[in-house]
Amino acid sequence: MKTRHRLALVTTELENIYQQRVMEGIFEQAAKYDYDVAVFSTMVDSTHFMKDNLRGEQNIFRLINFDLFDGVIVTPMTLFAGNDSAFQNAMLNLFREKCHCKVVSLDEEFGDYEIVRTDDESAFYKITKHIYEVHGCRKVYYLGDKEEEVPNQRLKGFLRYAKEHGIEVPAGYIFQGDFWYTSGEKLAEEIYSGVVEMPEAVICASDHMAIGLANRLRKHGIQVPEQILITGFDATREAAFNDVYISSYEPKVSEAAAEAVNRIHSVLEPETPCRKIGDSRKIGMRMGESCGCPTDIRYWKKKINSALLHQKHNWSEAENENKNDVCILLESYMSEGVTSASDSMDCIDKIYGYIYLLHPYGDFWLCLKENWTDMEDVMTEGYPEKMKTVIHSQGATDTQPAKSVGFCDEIGPRLFETKQMLPEFCEGSEEASVYYFLPVHAAEEMYGYTVMRCPLTQDNKIGYVYHNWIRIISNGLSMTRIRNRLFELSMKDSVTGLYNRRGLGEWLQKREGSNETVLVIMADMDGLKYINDHFGHADGDFSLISIADSLKEATGKNELSARIGGDEFLLVGVGSYDAESGCRKIEAIEETVLRKAKAAGKKYEITASLGYALGVMNEQFDIDELIEQADMNMYRNKRRKYKNRKQEE
């Protein structure tokens, strides 16, 4: 595989329009230099209302091994939109301590790292020009934030046009907003009530504010665009869904992201000129109804089509279909399938069966902590030293046919050191690729992560379908853990942690017909009633646990220890045994019991009487008969011990 430079993108909520444009610019430019890109992202934005879930998402950033990268691009505007100063400081400290390569921040400051800004000022200059020159408006309001650095670039563009053309903009024409629907609705109420004079047009710094303004004005009978023209910004899907298409502007985010790649390239390969950034014709004004211009129907239909739930697909015209359709995910009944898995292997098998929903992709990996089924092993920060790849699937892409599929548990464990993040990522691939690293967790608890590799040139970028696909598998893993725990509780004794009779039966059933020798050692604790009566049941339980721990220490490969009654225990083994090995095992148990009792320093003795029996795992095998024989031998030993004690007295 080819070794190439690697870039990392640290961001959040990949289906967001801003992040989609960031990825488009980075991937397109990185492909020109033959760089690999790894994307580390949460699946929700930083304002998510479930804070424990958000923390579980943000744990993915602790996976990043910065030593594997030659440059990092960060999107602070989305990462820190929730104004969580503790998280922001933690991320900044992480970069300062661990990251020693070139870091470029997009659009907002991140520590003292270099910044590349989207040219929003020019965009708003053009929007303002359109409203004044095409529509001849003079009383034009601006709705946006006066203070934040990025939006302030938008206000600068508005004011620059006015200044250059001798247009006076009174302070009362500029309104502060929060970039959400509510800001537009508030201004609409003020216009309707007469608190604010009716303008000819309102230039909004976001589509959501424009939508809120337009819809609330129309609700009050003020027509858009007949009475007030409105423009938005970002050309979002919501602008296309609205009753009145919002005239908007598709910003140069992808160009800024591509420039960030160039900044890193100039450090990595200073002798090689930077490549030209892609054609910017796909950005600019997108006309809708809200400003009175003829609507760009083809553009908005494409926006709507990309977000629709298509119930009936025309597979014969596959190139025109959205392969990552949410409806296909919903109608696959993946949630029901994965959450109904009977055990851990069945769960992984079912997850593997639904990977087709992620088409197209080059490779997919599911990496989990080794003991992910253990509900008592809870990890909320970081990752263990080793991870396990339980699925590696090689799928079809836009340019390559499907290859063989590897289900890792069929060929053995695939443990690797977590600092590698993914061995295949370190090895590289035949073509420049993007690797998406996304978290798998339940609330704050970490299970692992998924990795998807796609060619950098692939049009489809992961988003809402992948987001919800991972949510489903996370729920499936959680359900499997719960089932596994309930099964364990049904198979084990709650006091000692040893198997119970049911657990013993299940264990033996898996070894039926082996024709091997079966060793059964019966252990009966001495004086449990005396300890309970004179020292209390807590001490009685302590004594039982001491005997159980002694049996656990003596339990080897292909052996199992169990508690089958109040003070009765078994050690059962299937393999090569004889009378001598049975006696040695009993001696080892007795020595361990004596050692633990001495270490406990109790006022009472903790002892047990033992006996064994041998049988064969054949068609005539009966565990109850062997237990009875071992029990008889145990009582002989108990009587002999009692007789010897009396003689000593």
C-alpha cells in the first residue's frame, strides 16, 4: 500500500450543511495532493440537549493519535457552539499537549492556531447589491449578530456596499439575532405591532432567521415578497422546504476548507506549488420566491430530492437515486433485527447483515473494546490500550464493484493497539481515501467506534443515514449486554459468583459425546449453621465466598466450579483425569482453603470436606450419579476428619 501524508478533520454533526461543505473542500483539494483524510466527529451538535449522550459522543476526540498525522483542520464554530468552556479548554489542552503538526482553524479562533476564514463579507456585499440594484430597495434592514466574529463579517459586507454607494444606514436598521427561527419571528412581531417601521427588505444572516421572519409575517397577513423582500444565507434544505422558497446564498465554505489544505501543504511540501482551488461557480445567490426573483427550480428541487424519504426507488435508474435514503433504513427493520439478537455473536452477525444500507463505501470496520459485553466494565473517558475489530466489510463504491466480505469473528480475534486507531489506516490504501471515525456508545459509556473508508473523489458523504445506523447498532449492543447480563445472573450464584446448577448443565451440554474423562469434586463447607447462628449471616456469606474463591483458584482449563446448594460446591472438569489427579486437585483446594482462612483471621474455622468421583462423557453419562458418588466419598472424608478431631481432643 502507498504511504502518503495524512490530514485530520476534527468537527461535529457531519450531516450539517456547513460540515458537508467543509468536507467537500478538504476532500477535493486533498485528492489533488494524494493525501489521506481522517474525520473525527460527533453525530450530534454541541448544543445537544442530552448532555450525557453528548459527552459520550465527544469521547471520540480522545481516540486521535496526533502522531499519525501531518496536519489537522478544526471547525471551532460547530465544535464549540454549545459554549461549553470546560470542553473547549479540554480540547485546546489536548491539542497543545499532543499535537505537534500544522493546525488550521476554520472561521473562528482556536487558541493561537492559524485561521482561514470563509469570505462572508463579499457574499453579503453581493446580496446587498442585489437588493438595492435589482429590486431598487432603499429601506433595507439587516438581521444578524453584531458581536460574533464570523457573523460580523456578514454585517461588514452589508455596510461596505452601503458606504461605497453613499447609502445611509441608520442604527435602527440593524437588528441583533441568534441565527434561529425565533429571531426572525421576534422582528416580524415588532413590524406587525408597529414597534418597528415596515421595511422594503430584510437581509438575514441565516436562512433560519429568514424563514422565521417570512412565515410569521405571512401569518399576520404581510405578504412576502409583495410587501417585504427577504433574503437568507447558507442555502439550507430548510430554505427549500419552506412554503415560500427563501432566496439565499451558498457561501464559499468549501473554498476556505480547500485553502486550509493548501496552508498545510505549503508546510509539508514547500518546494511544490499549491494547487488551484476548485471552480467557485457552484456558490453564490440561489433565487427563491422571497426576494421576488424567478425561482431557481432545478436547484431547489435537487435540494429537496436529496432529503426526501423515497418509498419506491427506481433501481433501473440507479445513478439518479439517492442511495443513502432514510426511508430504506427505516423500512429495513434494522432496529428490530439488531435489538432482538439472542447473544453477542448473533448481534454482531445481524449488524454485519445491515451494512449494505451504508452503500457506497470502500471498507467498513466495527471496533469494540474486547470485553464489551461485560456490564461491570464501564469506561466513560478514553479507550483501553487494545481494541478489537469485530467486523471488516469490503463493499462496493461508485467506481469499484463489491469485493469479498470479512466477518472478523469467523477468522479469530483482531486485537490491535488503540494508538494505531485502525491498523489498516496506518498501512494506507491503494487510492487516496477518507476515513470516518465515529463513536459507538450508550450515554457516557464507551463501547468502541466505527470506521468507514471511502475514496476522496466519491460524491456521497456520510450523513443522516450513517448517524442513525450507528444509533441503531449502539442500541443493539446495549440490549445484547443486558441480555448477556440477565443470562449470566440466571446461570450464576448471586453470593459467590460461581455457576449454579443451570450454568453447570449448560456447560456440560456443550461437551456431550466427547468420550473424555469427567472429574467431579464435591466440597461441603463445615459448620455453616454454627457460623450463621453465632456470628451472623454476613460472616456466613464471607465463609461461603472464601470456599468459592478457593475453588476458583483451583479451576483450570476445561473446568468449572459451581455452588449447587446452601453449603455444597462442585468442581467439574472434562479431560484426562485419574485417581491421582483427583487427589492432587483436592489437596490443592484444601491448602488454598487453609491459607485463605488463616489470612482472614476470623474467630471461627473456615474449612470444607471434599470427595471426588470419575466418569466418562459418553451416552451413558449422568452427572447426578457422579455427584452422588462424589458426595458419598466426601461424607466418608468428613466422618474421617470428625473422628480424627475427636481422637485429638
